[in-house]
Amino acid sequence: MKVELVTSLKRQATKILAELHQSKEPVLITEHGQPSAYLVDVEDYEFMQQRIDILEGIAKGEKAIIENRVLTNKQAKDAMSKWLK
């Protein structure tokens, strides 16, 4: 992973962004020697967000199973029949 100072980002934003788009490698931005932010390509960020959404859906499903908030296939069909007419 590439590391850049925040002052470098201010001075060379266009160059850093061009390298980011070419390499697709995130850039860690540091401020006063400490990690401050990650700079990532838009497509990579959106892909990560989609994965997070999927994982959150799986976690909700697992929680529903643990809490016994489940329906049989017949119960689900009966409940949905109101909206499917």
C-alpha cells in the first residue's frame, strides 16, 4: 500500500489520483505521522460497499435464525399471498 503525506496530497493531487486509478492500490494518507484516511478508487469503494451490504444481509438472516424468527415455506407463501393476488 502506498503512503502519502497530506501535504503531498495537497500539492500533487492530480498525480496521486492518476497513480491510484492506474494501480488500483489504496493510498494511506498520513497527517502528523499518523494514519488519517484512505484514498481508494471509486469502483473499488462501490464494490466494497456492495459486499458490506451483502454481509449485513447475511448477518440479519443469521440473527433471525438464532432468534427463531423464521417461517416455513407454506407460512411464507400464505403471508405473501395477500400481496401476490
